[in-house]
Amino acid sequence: MAPLGAGKVGLFAAAGAGGGGAGSAEGGFFGGGRVSGVLKDIVDKFAFSDDSRTTLESALSAATTGLSAMANSGTAGYFAGGNTGSAVSTVDKYVFSAAPRTTLGTGLSAATQQLAAMADSGTAGYTGGGYAASGVDTVDKFDFSDDSRTTLGTGLSAARYQLAAMANSGTAGYFAAGTTGTPVNTVDKFDFSDDSRSTLGTGLSANTTFPTGMANSGTAGYFGGGNVAASQVDTVDKFAFSDDSRTTLGTGLSAATQMTGAMANSGTAGYFGGGTTGTVVDTVDKFAFSDDGRTTLGTGLSVAREFLAGMANSGSL
């Protein structure tokens, strides 16, 4: 699949209306994406108390697809990079205490799309890989104390894009799958104590592009959906954080889907939203962490879209 950018490529109200800021109540956010070639700046919030959806009045600073997202849970969430007609280095920040959106003065180290992001909540967020003038192995780190950016001396094990990420906050973060020009099942692990990288002996269950990741911090991380051998899949792979062993859930996504967004209410449930099954969808699938059972929310995204990103405020991790 050609890189998309290579050619050009206060408060809430009811769903479809909106207010100024991200709001202090715990919830997950799906931002950006595209439908029928039209890029979107929409940010939808799902309240974890009842899974109701609202839409932020403070949209992204530009309509963006192929972006990434990460969160300092309890404090702020970030949407980074992507494509607004060309690749960008923009990082938009949403403070969860109801302040409106700001855009960081320091963005990514390079304009990058089709990247992934994850976070060590309370400490730092990481964006990794993606497509700049070509695939990159870059990992940028944002210190949550002042939003300053550094770039790790050790990047991904190979330059790749169309990948996914998730994190065991306080311990380690994982970047998985994507393409180096050829799809891979690689899972790189970054130890938060020193940012050192190792590569898991067990990767994803298949070489996959366009999957999405989310995590039940302290217990397990999940990579769902994506494209395998030129077809969308409903696969959800689970990695136990105790030993990094992988299992594949008996129940996958409600449909074979790629280019979804994902986020999690750590300790309770994870959510995969939007994407394409061949047709762009507004579906939001919810996986209960107690038994990995899947339900599909009665209310989906406010607009069906693919190639979006998700992050969450699930309180203190």
C-alpha cells in the first residue's frame, strides 16, 4: 500500500454539538481521520461512566488523518503528526481539566504521518516510526512536566510505518507491526527505566499493517484489526505484561477492520473505534478486561471515518 503522504495525500454538549474543552470526567477520545478522501478535525469523547458520546467544540488544529495519540492520564492528551494534505509535525494538547486545545511550540522532530504513540503516564509520551520522506525508525519522547521533546538515541529496530503502539505505564511501551516496504509482525519493547529497546521473540500472530493498540496497564496489551495479505482482519492479539507472552482472543473485532483508533479505560475496558471494512464505519467495539468479552456500543462515532487515533483519560494509573 503506498504511503498516503507520498503523493499528497470548557465543556461538552450533546453529541454533534459541543463545548470548549476536554472536560475533567474520565473518558476516551477519538480524533481526526478521513472519509471519502475528506480529512476530519473531529474529536469525539466517550464517557467511561456510561459510554455516552459527546463531540468537542475544540477540534484538532487542522483536519488530519494518519495521526497518532497518547495521554498523560488524569492530566492531558496529545494528538501528534499525521497528514493534513502533506505530513505535519504538529502536536495538539488537550488538558483534561476543561481547558481548550493548545498546540505545542515544539512538535515532532520531523513532519511524519502513519506513526504510532504510547505513554508512560505521569512521566513521558513517545511517538515512533511513521513516514516522512520515507519510513523512519525515529522515537520522539515528550516530557510531560514541560512538554519538551528529545529524540531517543535508539529508535525502532527497523524503519517502518503503518504501525501501532500501546504501553504498560510505569514499566514499558511497545511498538508493533507495520511495513518496512514489506509487512512485519515485529514488536519492539522500550523499557521506561532507561528507554532501552529489545525486540520480543514472539511478534504478532501475522505480518500486519494498519493495526491499532490499547492496554490494560499492569496486566496486558492488545493489538487489533489491520491488514494481512491485502485483506482486513478482525484479529485481536493479547500480550501479557508479566512475561510478554502472546495469545489471540477467540472473539475478535465485530468485523474485519483496518485503520481503526483505539483507547482504554485501564482496569475496566478497551475500545476500538471507526476504521474501514471496505466501507468506512462508525463502529466502536468494547472489550471488557475482566474476561475479554466484546460488545459493540449502541452509539458509535459521530462521523464514520478511518485512519483516526485514540487516547484516554482513565484517571491515575
